[in-house]
Amino acid sequence: MRQVRIPVTRVEGHGLITLHLGEDGRVREARFHVTEVRGFERFCVGRTVWEMPALTARICGICPVSHLLCSAKAGDAILAVRVPRPAEKLRRLMNLGQIVQSHALSFFHLSSADLLLGWDADPKVRNLFGVAAFDRKLALDGIRLRAFGQEVIEILGGKRIHPAWAVPGGVNQPLSEEGRDRIAAKLPEALRIAQDALAYYEEHMGSWAEEIEHFGKFPSLFMALVAPDGSWEHYAGHIRFVDAERRVVADGLDPARYPEFIGEAVESWSYLKFPYYKPYGYPEGMYRVGPLARLNCCDRFGTKLADEALARFRATSGGKAVTASFHYHYARLIEILGALEKIQELLSDPEILSHRVRAEAGINELEGVGVHEAPRGTLFHHYWVDETGVIQRVNLIVSTGHNNLAMNRTVAQIAQRWISGREISEGLLNRLEGGIRAYDPCLSCSVHAVGQMPLRVVLVGPQGEILAERTRGA
Amino acid sequence: MILVIGLGHPLRRDDGVGLWIAQNLGEHQGVRVLGAQELTPELIPQVVAADLVIFVDARAGAGPVRWERIKPSSTPPLTHTLTPQGLLSWTEKLFGTAPEAWLVTVPARDFSLGEGFSPRTRLAAEALLRRLRAYLGGEE
């Protein structure tokens, strides 16, 4: 098998998959090529650390809050301040709202069509309209649940997309009593929707058995933040790695010292790096992050309904780690439920209305790392500044990058199961798309265009010759 | 209930005219005003609850402020290209009905990075604001 030069478009958000066949005609390797280049790590150099939350929030229109909060945390480290408790609670509240809205988008808007209508359904109906025709309540529930998460963000930050609210040292605006009550009033409906969706998934899991078995089911490590008591965490805490047996491989790792345990490999065929767990080397150190990893890593969720669901989730794998990437969907639904419960807890805390929300300080450290859990997984912002706070260097490790090795492995597994001769069938295309979508990767628009991810699949023979090619939605 | 949705990007000069209208319209009985950078499916429950929806947006080119009666589009749109017609289409498909809707477009020529309108857009926006206030206040 030889390397093949793949023509790629630099149009942001287009996915390209190459399937490499061996002499026996079987898939030997599959590559998911990521072709977007954004350049944030370069053009942020020369700006001040105070500008970074607002600047880096522009990385994404779906999860700007994740970058906003992570950047503010890196700023906290450079200011060497501990943010006031109410500010931390408000940041947590916003991140929970972000988890709800992003997971709702992923499950209801993007993935429910696959689950409801099947993998062989016509792409023209595999979208939210198709879902609405099949199950109007589910479609409306999805819209309402996402609206709830976005409203939490809007009430706190002043707008739904790109709120410039979190700043180094805290946040720039407290929560009003009226805002708290508006969120609280909509919580019961959001909780009802989350429970209904979870019940739907659990009832129908049996009908997706084939996909669960082949959409990225393999042993790997999992990485996530966990709280000091081992419970589910999304904002602070320490890093934990577990293996496929759910044995703790490493625990209590300081997230700020990530270069000691995370390596980043580079492949010539993708702009996205390949992070790996350093002690295991590359590529053996493959790990997964995100909802599946967070549920595999934590000892418990820490809220009643989510813990009950977590017990059922773990029962599907006999208490070991759930290694089927298809169940990212399952994990996402459990996290929505738990996030809503945690929002309920925060709203009942009187301190949430405190006006002590910002610590003022100058530059006290020349380097700072911010880490937290974005909906898609662990996010790292690492800044170096000069004495005046001007950025000298930036390193960002985004959630999608952590899952790069696993996504490639998933694509290979799906191709091995569903490829038939030299034909790239509609069913294979749908499943490749679905396998990638399970991770909810943030490749900008590529997996966020409903039912029509612009996707190109190329089948490459043992001598590097192109045997077949199929493009959709470009 | 009348729903006014002002659309635009606040840092693309004339493009932000719809947002500016939404921010300056003031409160009127029976009127809900929203500003948005883009249309998203989350607006559907608010659209279906309205008797009349007025979308205000910038229009590249010259000429007067245009009022155009719009109806749901026939082709279901994708989320990243949601137009006012598309939003009405979603509303109709999900709820079986969509309210009467008008698209009001303001001539615009400067879409560069920055704040503030070009002179012609500024004049058109101020005139539209006066007319909308009069209409929503029951004077027209």
C-alpha cells in the first residue's frame, strides 16, 4: 500500500474520507482528512490577554461559550487570581447551558433523523423535517430544549452567540433575580424533554444493535476532568484516564501540565493533529474525550436522575467502560439530564445572585493554561504573555482533535463492515457520516448542515489507484 | 401579537441596520421585538405565536426601503441558510400554520468591518424607524 496524494478543497468544513484496500480487497486503512485551517494560534499573537476570550469565542458559532470560558480561565492563571465563588458558579451555569444547547443540537437536529428514519433512508428526508413528519413532538422538543440552553447563555451573557461576558478574573455582569426566575420557570419542561428523549433512546437501542457494534466499538483510553471526589466535572478538577476495563490508568493529573502526558503527532494527510497519551506512545496512546469519556471516567454523576441513568448506561457494558462510540448519543442525553439537574441546584443557591463577580489584578504570571470540558470534550487554552499582557504564543487543543485517532478507527471499522466490493453505496456513505457524527466533531460547518454533510469518499486500491469516488452535498 | 425581528451583524456597518432598528424601536403594547445575527429554528415557537411578523434586514443596493409580503418557501431550508421564508416554512411544517409576514429591507452599500452606517442607509433607517413607531403605536 502506498501513500496517495489526495486532492482536497480548502473550503472550510468539507470532509474527505479515503479507504485504502489491501491486495485481498479488504479495507486496510481509512483516513478521515480534516482540511480546515483557521490560524487563531497565529493571529492572536500581539493582542492582549484581556481580549482573548472575545477573540477565541469566534472560533466557533456553535460552541463559542466553551472557548470564552476556557480563555477566561487561562487569563485567571496569568492574573494569578482565584475568581470569586459567585463568578465561578455563574461560569458553571453558562457552561451547563452550553452543554444542554450543544447536545440538543447534536441529538435532535443532527442525529435523530438517522436514528428514527434509518441508515438507508433517502438523504432528502434524513433531516429535521423528516423527523417532524415522523414524530412531530420529538422535533419540537429538540427545538425547545436547544432554545432553553441558548436562553441560559443569553440571560447571562446578553446574547446567544459570542457573548463577551467571561473575563480574566471572573465575569463582567452578575445574574439578575428576574433572569434567574426566567431560567427556573423553563426548567420543568426542559427536564421533561430530556427524560422523554432518554427513554426513547433506551427503548430503541435494540434496533440499532448492528450500528452500536460497528460504529467505533474498540478498546481505547478515555480522558476527562473529574471532581476531587471523583464525580462528573465540567469546569475544574483534575484529569483522569481510564482504560476499556474502566480501570484508572492515571488520576489526579494537573491539567495545566498537559504537555507531560499528552503528545501531539502530525500526519501529512490532515491539518488536524493527533493527540495521544504520552506514556503509551503513538498511536497506542489513542484516547477518546467528550460525553462518552466523561461518563466512563467519573465515579458518579452527582445528581439523582443522571446517576440512575448512569447505572443503566454502565449496565450495557457489564460495568466496564462503554467502548461503543455510537453510545456518545446515549451519553449526551444523560449529560443533558444531569446538566439540567445541576442548573436547578445552582439556581437555588442564593450566592448565584451575588454582585461579587470579578477579581481585579494585573499580570502576575507570564504563562497560563485554561482547561475545562466543552460539550465535545476537554478543551485546553495555553497562552504566553509579556510583562504587559500582550500575547506572545498560543496553543489550543480542541476537543475534536483528541478524538482524531478514534474517528479514523471508527471510519475504518464502518468501512470494513459495510463496504461491498468496489462500490461506495448510499448506505455506506450514510453510515460513515453517522459514525463521524456520533462524535459531534466541530469541523465548523461540515457536520452541522442538517442531513447533508459535504462528504467525499475515495476508494484507493493497493497500488494507490483510485477505484471509486463519491461526493455528496458539496 | 406583532413580532418584529431585526437582523444583522453589528460589526459589518450597514449590515447591522436591522439590529439597530430592533434596538431603537422601543416598547409598544402587543409588540415583541427581537434582534438577531441570524435566523435559527429556536425562533419558531415565537413566530407561530405571532399574528404578524415583520423581518427587518439590510439589502445590498440602492433604492427605497422595500416592504414585501412573504410566504413560506416551498423547499425546506438547511439550518445554515435559514431565510425569513425558510423560517416560515419550518413553522408551517411543524405547526401546520404560519402567520402573515413582511420582509422590510433597507438599502445598504457598506459591509466592511466596523460600526456606523453609510449616510444613505442612516437616512433610510431613521425614516423606517419613525414609520414603524407610528405603525406599531397605532398612528398609521
